Amino acid sequence: MKKSKIEWTEQTWNPSVGCNKVSSGCQNCYAETMAKRLKAMGIKGYENGFEFSTMPERLEQPLNIKKPTKFFVNSMSDLFHEKMPFAHLDAIFEIIEKTPWHTYQILTKREKLMSEYFMDKNLPKKCMAWRYC
């Protein structure tokens, strides 16, 4: 995993990629442009361009980094995308629980799906507050 060029994080972790526009904030989506570029370059994981896809092979990436790192989770998707299987979310949050030395930043435009997911679950112990826009 490479260092991120995003100034407010250190690395990105994308256990899924792809999305679709759900608000006016999606109009100039950098991830869609980047996914098209990565597909054209033949980069693994972007064969479908910006179509939503889970990436189970990327789940354990944070386990391999021992230095405390600030991760932007799903910079190339929305963690609470409507096609995200709850079982994959469970696996993502299991990794977050297993790596308390890391900090995870999660942004979503799908707060209703996030609320639905956590309706019968506890927030990971590390999560002190959630913010969405």
C-alpha cells in the first residue's frame, strides 16, 4: 500500500471499489475519474471500472502494517454502498477491531444504510463518534 496524497490521511484502504451518484456532492467524483484511469492502465481490481465490487483479497492489508497508520477507508467507494453485503462489512469491522494501533477514517453519503447496519451491532470500541454528510 502506498502513502496517500490526500493531506488529511496517511494511507487508503479499499476493501471495495466503485460507486454510483446519490447526491449533488457526487457530481465531481474524483474516485470515478481515477477508477476509469486505473481500468485503462489494467490495474487489478478495476477491471469493472467504477462498478461496485467487493475486494476480499484486500481485507487483511492493515494487519500487515505494524506502524500506527491513519487509513481513509474506501477512498474509491462508499463503505455503506447499497450493494455492500453486510457479511463483507462484518469482515471489515473485524479487521478494524483487530488493529487498535491504527486509526480509520470513514466517510459516507449513505447514513441510512450505516444506521441500518449498526441497528443490531455495537460500534467498534475504537469508534468514539461518527460523522456523516
